Amino acid sequence: MAVAKIGDTTYDTLSAAITAANAISDNVIIDLIDNIILTSNLTIQNNITIQGNYTMSRTTSYIGTLFTIKANKVLTLDGGIVLECGNNWTMDMEIYNNALYSAIKLSSYTDFFTPEDGGVSVTAPVFNTAGTLNLNNIIIRNHFGVSQRLVAASSGAKINLNGVQILHCAIGNGSGLVVDASNSTIQVTINEGTLIDDCFVGNNHGLFKMYSGAKTTMNGGTISNIRGYNSNGVVIGLYGTDSTFTMNGGSITHVCGIMSASNGRNAPIYVHRNGVFIMNGGTIAYNIGTGCGGIDAPYTTDGYTSTVTINDGVVAHNQVTIPTYTNSCDIRGSDKIYITGGAYTQDVSQWCTENYAAVQLPDGTWGVKTTLFEAYVCVDGVIYKADLYVCVNGVISKVSGIQSRLDLN
């Protein structure tokens, strides 16, 4: 029975369709016409789109990589595909929450995490890419690997999450559940409509591991209900010169993490040595961490190039579990944090840049406003701009004279 087609030509396996597509000129579209069982690694050596409202499932006997994308080639999955990875794992939330709210250190993720009996436990990434991977309007669910993630990226790779839903996926004892990236030429983009929800990460630098200059940009989408263990960054960990996370929009909420016997700050955003975090918009809220519930940046100090820059957005209602989970902590760091805007639960005065100040609002939260303002005068019905002033701690000082003031003489 045919399961895929290119134009009017049908194929009995997806493997046969991809082999044919690799031999055709660029930009080949493969339409699924039935559900598919994946039994081997499929290598993409052309620019190929696979689309169709059908399910692609692993056979339980194959636990290796499903798609390998060669350098400078593009694989796009689109059109409502469901990629069923085959492990409906469970967590004992009573044990997990007790450890979370009591700051208990557990010896192993297996203390509370149980893979599905008979489910697929992979031994290789689902996608291995040196090219471009576009995940558009599809669902990926029920992945589990003790140390293997969804996407392993190598030099030159681009991963674009465009309305993909990544649901109930887990990595037991590894980094980068969604993307593992360790090269300055790797770029990850998260766009509007993307949903990453109900996932578990069991080691440092959780959903996105950005090392050695790799870069992630979040323009929109939702990351929520992510639970970590022994994770310095449950959503993203940044390590190495210019490893960067730029947040322009979207939300990161209801993320939490618990400690192992030796490690785990468990903040959603962890800026390690020489990493860079830039926030221009979006929301980081209602998260719980060990060292900080929002943005943990302990290396924003002398000797490192780590920086945090916040121009806008919301970082609020984040909690820290030590000494108790009722303590608020939106940001933790040193002197290389630069704030010119945004809304917070925490007083961020110490990090506001020149000509900006934190202002406590009636509801107890904090906003950051510019302290610059202009003065105007009216003479004989004509309004003139006078001087530019700054107000810091209630003291008003003139910044610079404005040329139009000479018109008053």
C-alpha cells in the first residue's frame, strides 16, 4: 500500500520517496497519504518538504536517528504531521514536589521518573543536522532518551521552530532535550505558535544547550510546565564566548527544577561563563529555581564576559527554594547586568543603566523608566524647548542645554 507520493508517483515507503527526492532537483515536496512506521535512518541530501495530516511512528525495534540532514540541505516537516516517538513516561509528582518545596537533594532522576514499560528508549538523536531543519505546524510527542535529545546540531545548522508542538518529551541524564548546539555557526529560532509543554530535563542546560557561541532567538511561542533535575538552566543554558539567547517575545512560565546531591541551580535561564542573554520583550514568570527562579547569572562579574541586557519584557513572580520557596527572585547576578526597561517583582535598581531608574508601583511591583525629561516654557504664546533634565533619587539635575533656549533672550 502506498504511503507517500511525489506529484503523481506513489511510494510504498517513506524511505523510497526520500531516495527518489534526493535524486530530483531541489525543493521536492513529499505528500504523505497514510500513516507511516519509521524503521531506519533517512538521509536528506536535497531540499525536501514532507507534509500531510498523518502520523509517523517509530517501530519499537529501531531506537536510532530518524532523520540526518546533510550540510546546506533543508528538511521541512509541515502540514499537521504527528511524530510519535513511542514512550509515555510518567513522574511521581508527590516525590518531585516534596523535593521541590523542601529543597531535598535526590540521588537520581529515577527516584521519581519511570519510562514506559516496553516503550522506546532512544540511543541517538531523533534529528541529526548540519543543514536546516524547519518544524512547521507539527506535533512531536512522547520522546524519551536516557542521554539523547530531539535535535543534535553541528556546524552550520539552523533549526526553526515554527508552530511546532513538542509535548511530553524527556531526557533522563543529558543536556539539550530540544536542541544540543556547540558551535558558533548554529542558530535556533523559536517563532509564534510554538508550544513546548509538559517536558522533563535531567541534567545541565535543559531544553536548549547553547555552547561555544551557539545562538537562540525567541520571537514568540510558549514554553511551560517544564520540570528539571540537576539543571543549571532548565530552559536554556549558555556557556562559552558569545553563546547567546535573545528573547524578543513569547513566554516562559511554570518551569521548576530540583537538586541532585551535588548540583542544580535550576533557573529557567542560566548564564554561565561568557554567555549572553538579551531580553527585548516577552515574559519570564511564575517559575521556581534553587539559586533563582528567573534569570540566574552568577558570572556577570570581573573575569568573565557574561552579560544580561534587559530592554523590555516581564520578569516577575519567580520564586527561589532556598531558604524557602516563598522567597522572590527574578534576577541573580553581579555588575554586568544592564536594564533599561521591563516589569519586575524584584527591585532592580542596582542594575539600571545611566538615565534609568526602578520605580515601585502601587501593586508592589517594579517598573523601569527613563529619568530623562525635557522642560518647556511659553513666551507670548510661543512654546520653547528649554533644557534636558534627569531625576535620580528625587534630585533633579540639568543634563545639557538645548540650543532653542537662546530664543528666549
